[in-house]
Amino acid sequence: MNDVDTVMELQKIDNTPKMLIIYCTLAGLISALIISGLLEVIDFASGTPSGTFFAVIGLSLGFNDPASAQYIGYGLHILTGTVAGNIFGQMALFWRKLIPYNMKRGISLGLILGISLWAVLFAPLATFGIQPKLDTFMITDANSYAHSIANHFAGLYYFVLGTSLLFHLVYGAVFGLLAGRMTGVKLSTRKLINARIIE
């Protein structure tokens, strides 16, 4: 696709700005759901039951009940991935170079999104929020559940940080693939409709 074609494709998005945001939001939701399944790797490495990683998030936020902590952590993870997709879609409307008008471009932009989420959100949160909370849980028996989880995750900080980068890259690739595919199908459909109108 040359520059003229690219400009024409991007101009067609002007007619459906809401659809671009919907595509990116939906792509963010689906990608977050997929990554949630992959996070089982961290639970396996820590020797904890399925869903414990999400419980760590909930515990760090002050939810001491095991079930509540897990569901809160899971919900926040899905919400974050969905909102990230929505924000990306809104930004793309203002900065045209971010529009994923096909799958190849979508994956490239998605990888940038994944790395950005990891660097701006996850790494600081894990370093300055979750890890200090786990360290606190290890030296107190006030909450036996939290104490047990903290012991399981002891020494896994760098493993979690590294694997989370990988998972954020997967999130970005899946996000870009889906957003690029949905946007590309919309543009292709519009081309077909325009061609039939001309005929």
C-alpha cells in the first residue's frame, strides 16, 4: 500500500469514528481474556492454585477475603485491558498514525501498546505496590491466606516481571491483530459498497 492509498484508507475512517473505538475496545477485551488464561503459568511457577495471581492483586488493594481478592484482581485485569483498547482507539482518532487499518500495521502498533502498558502501568505497580505488600504479608501472620501466598511468591519478582513483559507483548499482538482485522474488514466492505454504487 502506497502513501496515497494509506491517506485514502485513513480518510474513510472519518465516517465511522465510533466503530474504530468499538473495534479497539472489543480487541482490548478479548486480548485481556486471553492473557488471563496464560497467567496460569505464573500460578504454576509459584506452586499456587489457579487464580492466585489475581488474588495477589486483590490482596494488595486491601481485599482480604480469598474469593473476593481473586475476583477483584481478575475484574481489574480485564477492565484494564479493555480500557487500554478503548483509549488506544480514541487516541487513534486524534493521531491518525495510530489507526490499525490492516493486520500487519495493527500488530506493530499493538506490540507498542503492550510494551507501553508494561512499562507505564504493570512494572511500576508491581515494583512499588504489589511487591512491597507481599513483603509485608511475609513478616506478619495477621492474614494467614496472604502470608501463605506471599511465601509462594517469594523470590519470583524478576520471573513475574519478565513473564509479564512477554504476556503484555502477546496482549499487544492479539489486540493489534483483532483491531487491524476488524478495521480492515470495515474498509474492505466500504470499498465493495462504493464499487457497486459506481457500477
